[in-house]
Amino acid sequence: MKKILLTGSEGQLGQSIIKINSLNPEYTIVPTDLRELDITQAKEVHRFLQSEPFDLVINAAAYTQVDGAETDYETALRVNGTAPGILAAACRETDTGLIHISTDYVFDGNLDRDYQEADAANPINAYGRSKLAGEQAIARAGAKALIIRTSWLFSETGKNFVKTMLALAQEGKPLRIINDQYGSPTYAGHLAEALLFLAGKRFHPGISLFHITNKGFTTWYHLAMKVFTTAGIRAAVTPVPSTGFKTAAARPARSVLSNQRLETVTGYVMPAWETGVETCLREIERLNSIH
Ligand SMILES: NC(=O)c1ccc[n+]([C@@H]2O[C@H](COP(=O)([O-])OP(=O)(O)OC[C@H]3O[C@@H](n4cnc5c(N)ncnc54)[C@H](OP(=O)(O)O)[C@@H]3O)[C@@H](O)[C@H]2O)c1
């Protein structure tokens, strides 16, 4: 059984990877988060990878506060920009494969079609710049790596748009939600399934880049409406333009990623984003009925 070192194991994606693997254990996963392995600490990372043989590292650790990165760019860059290079160097030394997660926010959002892997990155906020720096650091380190860009991640765990919408609607307050930013909401459970599928493949020297999101695209407003209709919640929601909504970080207007390369090269097809929302809400309901 392949052995995977998972970083950021307490985040939404980390938790989803552990859960999906536990349903049908195909891998031995060694979960680590900040307490067990701080990926910014080069010595610790090298020691960890040399202490026992791993087939693969999945880096689900990141600094994910998009607005926070504007004022704390130093931390964002250390975790998202420098640490992936540290991981990649340790992977190269120990002949370990690496799957690293990046973001649609490396793009400026000005393209009038879905972004393909070969399109030029041009981040418009600090978080996107820090994540692009991470991709470049991995390329410089020269490991055998897959860099996966995903977008608008949500799950039953952690803090995300879907859970925030449910909480706000339950408070009964009227909501104003942006209706002019387009992206592909992605259920972390579906991304985890795709990553574990790729983890079973042979890794070759060099970097392969793949976009993986749930299929289709929408706006934040329509995503919220899908959450409310699926959950059977009546909410007073007004669609608003992003100009009426001040945030520290600018967001791309249209950062839809094309899964075409994933489908052509591997045959893997992601479920629709609506299915992602429905699956996530069922999981939230299941967890609520247990607690
Ligand atoms: N969330 C999105 O909408 C989105 C969209 C596109 C791409 N992505 C990418 O997808 C990946 C997974 O995102 P996610 O939403 O699952 O993130 P998340 O829930 O914020 O989880 C990230 C985890 O990494 C941990 N971490 C932070 N700094 C670390 C360090 N130095 N060493 C080890 N662990 C550290 C965090 O701990 P603390 O919580 O204690 O900081 C957290 O447990 C990331 O690469 C992210 O950039 C996310």
C-alpha cells in the first residue's frame, strides 16, 4: 500500500482526503498539521521525509485568508510561496512524489473563456501572488510533482462560503450577495477523490499542472441560492455587484478553470458543482444528526 505524508491535515481538504481514504482505504496516510509538521521549517521537513520512506506527499497546508494576505503578506508568502519549495526539495532528495494544491486566484479573471493550464498567470491580489510563488518554487526545486489548481472550495468541515450562508440564513437577516464574479464551486470531497485517483498513478520527473474543479460555473449569488433551495431554507437574498461590496483583496471577475486536460490525459471526470453542494449538505445533515 502506498504511503502518503499529508500536510495541512486539519484543513477542509486535508480532512476530506482522510475521510475519502477511510471509506475505502487504498493508502496509508500519515496526517500532519502545524503542530506535527510546520512546512515552513526546512530542517523539520527534511528530517520528517528522511525519517521514513513515503511514496508521496500531498500538500494541503496553506495560508488561505484571501483578505488577510493583503496585510500579512509575509506569512502568506512564507506558507504559500516558500514552503512548497522546501517540500519539493525534500521530495527530490528522497525521490518522493508531490501533489501540491494551488488556486484559480493565480489568474486575473479577464479572459472571456475558461482558463487552461497554459494560460498566463497574473494574480491581482496578495494571496494569488503568494500561491503563484509556491508553484514557481516547486518548479525551481525540480521534484516529480503534480500542481493542482482548484477553486471556491467548500466542505462540511472548516470555514467556507456554503457553511457561512447556512449560518447567516438561520439568523434570518437579509443577505446581499455578489452576482458578478464567476467561478466553479468545488466540493472538497470530490477534489479529494480526484487527488487520491491521481495518487495511484506513476509520477515522472518534472512538473505537471492540472486544473481540477467541480464541473460548470456560477456566481456567489447563485451558489447561495442553490444552498438555500437544497436545504429548504427561505432566505431574503439580494444580488449585488462587487462594486457594492468592499473587501481588502480584489477578486478575479471570471476565474473559471477548464478541466479539459484532466479529462483528456487521465479520463477522470469531475461531478457538477450542484452535485457537490447537494453532497456537502447531506454530509452536514448527517453530522448534525450524530452530534
Ligand atoms: N479555500 C478555498 O476556497 C480554496 C480555493 C482554491 C484553492 N485552495 C487551495 O486548496 C488548498 C486547501 O485549502 P483548504 O481550504 O483546505 O485550506 P484550510 O482549510 O485553510 O487548511 C489549511 C491547513 O493548513 C494548516 N497550515 C497553515 N500553515 C501551516 C504550516 N506552516 N504548516 C503546516 N500546516 C499549516 C492550517 O492550519 P491553521 O488553520 O492553524 O492555520 C490548516 O489546517 C490550499 O492550498 C488552498 O490554497 C483553496
